[in-house]
Amino acid sequence: MTLLAEAFSNYAVELTRDQIPPEVREAALWHIVDSIGVCVAGANPKEESGAAALKLGKVWRAGEGASLFGLAARARPELAALLNGSLAQALEMDDKHGYSLARPGSTVVPAVLAVAEARGASLADAIDATVVGYEVMIRLGFVAGDRFLARGYHTSSLIGSFGVAVAVGRLAGATAAQIGDALGICGTFASGIQESTRTGSTAKILHGGWGAHAGILAIDLAMAGISGPDSVFEGKFGFFETHLTPITGQLDFAKAADALGSRWYIPETAYKPYPCCQLLHAFIEASKQILADFKRDGVTVDQITSIGCELAEPGLTLVTQPRDRKKAPSTPHEARFSLFFGVAAALVDGDVGLETFMADRLADPKILRLAQLVEATVDPLSDYPQHCPARLTVEAAGRTYFKHVPFHPGSPEAALSRDDVLDKFERNTRWYFGEDARETGVAMGATPESEPVAALIARVASGTPRMLKAS
């Protein structure tokens, strides 16, 4: 039997550029553009993450290396990946694949861009590496499904470094054996607990950055001669056994390696339109639909008497516990993981955006009043984690309003259009690019693959004057 690490290593080295279909390459490019926009949003000095990034940018700044997005600075590639990956996850708008629960946009993309820029690689090289990294990270997510989440682990840092290792290994010209060693090393580096998500601490945002950082370090170490176990995935004391024992059911190793190089998962990876936990996204859509019914019937939000939400475990606990803290979040990050606050804000404001989770909105009396009316129960019909559906029931003015949104926005069945992605890029980067935000996103997406990846990244630097003015 071919071990999974060997299959992934050979795939990273042997996949040729012409084997990657045009639509897959295009998907990779636009996930790169989206991820850069999300990083820039996280670097906004008005955000918790942005304030920290400014301080770290000064400490880690270097004369050469890779760009720190939104900071007009550079750092060593592994540190740039750590900071950019953390910024990408800071506002909960990094991309996410459905059933695998993988979030490659905040792990694979920051690492690939940092290494590609520092090495002078082409955009084509970066796209090749991004595709390989996404596919491996997503497929590793298939092995365990939602069991890591149920155990309190977070997939970004837990499986992210593996996707990064194959991607960066390809960029760096590593051999298949060296990439295999790096995967074994990543097993030692694997980490990331969800307690930060429950409590609203910003340590949670480091998970994307750590996955990006650890994958780069693993390749550096492997290419220097450090070896790793080839049975890192299947072994008795390997990655899955140590993190999931006692294991319930069977681990799906076969699906992880099935049709490598012919079945592509990156095109179905979801762009996230809202700056909060993906479990809330369908509920935001359901809230908008109920507000439309309110308008039709002449009902106001002030007449709401109860709000019921149904969603699946283990996600339900994640966004409702600890109950007292999730009912009245005290930090922006806590609010992003509060079903109570998210639904209430959507009903009060009619939408959810970056401003929803700013510190000055957390004490909004209208939102807090409605949040107290929100209750949550288990949805026995949910197909989570394939999708994050919502069942929302609102009682108002003596009437009952019910909406079922089966597919979260961004999923293949409710995909965001190219215009939607550019709209998101504009919202995320307007503080930095000003009125040129959308045009910058368009230009980045039109960068020829033959250009160095630095040509795409240079467009981010064009926002420097606006950034300095804004800060």
C-alpha cells in the first residue's frame, strides 16, 4: 500500500503545469486575489489584528524578503507567512472548503506568496503551488471529517502545514523524498485548539499564520537533512491516531488519495462574504429574507418576541457557548463567533459587514435586546459539514416567520460571482486603496501568469500613500 505522504509528495513533484485545467488555474488565481484582500482588511489599524500587526511589522521588518500586506513592509518569508496568514484569518473571511473544513486561503496562499516573492518565482509557479497545496490540505480534511472540530482542534493550523509543505516544496525545488520528510515534520508541528474561539481571544487568528509558518519551516528543515516519518498519517503514533484517539468510525484515507491530479476541489472552495464564522452565514441570509417578509406585512423588528435557530453540532456549541459571553460579546472576535449577536445584528441592520463587529457596535442596545431573544437547538436534518444550513424561526406581531437556507453563501450551490468577489475585495481594501480598490482587484486578477508574482504583489504596495493617510 502506498502511504499517503508518499502519494502527496509524488503528486507535488510530478504534476505538470499542463495537467492543471484552465478553470482550476483561474480558481487558484482568484483565491489568491481574495486572500490578499482579506489580509489587507485584517491589517486595518481600526481592527484588533491591525493594531497588533503594526507593532509586529516594526519588530519583524527586514530590508528584503516578502511583503507584509497592508503594512508597506517586508520580513523573512516564514515570518511574512505567519503574519499574513494571521491577518487572513483575523476577520473570519478567509476561504473554506465544505466537508473537509479546510481553510487554505489563510495557510497555503500566504506561504506560497511569501516564498514565491522572495525567490523571484513567476505567477504561474505560484498558481501551480497553490493548486497542489489546496488539493492536499482539502483531501487531508476528508480523512477525519468534522472529528477534529468535535475534539476542539482547528484545521487551519492542524492540517494547514501539510498543504503548505507540498506547495512550498514544489516552489523550492525539493525532491519527493524531501517533501515526504517535511510532511513528517509537519506532524510534529501540528497544533491549534478551539478554546480561543469559545472565549473570543485573538490567539485564534494565529492558526492560519501558524499553518503557513510551520509548513515553510518543515521544508527548510527537510532540505537541510532532517527526516520525518513516512507513516506520519497512518502510523500508530501518527498524526490522526495521536490527535483523534479514541477514534470513532473509520478514517477515510482512500478518499484523500483518490483521483489525485484529475479530481479538483479548489473550484468548489467557498469565498466567505461575511466577516464572521461561516456557521452564521446562512442565518444572515435567512434574516434578510424574513426582513423582506416583514416589509411586505408591515411588521417591524421592534415587534419580534422570539427567535429560534437550528444548526448542527459541534458547530452549535462553538457559536453559542459560553452562553453569557456569546449573548453579550465583549470583544469583536467574540462577536464574530456569536450566533446570538450575528442574527440580531442582521435583523437590526439588514446586513452584516466589517462595521458590524467594530468595538463601538458591541454595546448597541437594539442588537443586545434581540440577542437575548435568540435561542438555538440542534437541527437533526442538517448535512453539516458538507454545508452550513440555517433554519430560522421568528415570532413577531403575532405571526410566525420561518426560513430554511440549505446552502451557505459561497458554497457551490450558492456560489459567489466574480463581481461578488470583487465587491468583497473592494469592501476589504477601501481603507487602503481608496477609490481605486475595485480596480486594483481587477488588475490583480488580470496579471499574466508569465509575470513574476512580485508584479501582482506590487499592486498592493500602490496603496501605501492611502494607508499612511488612513492611519
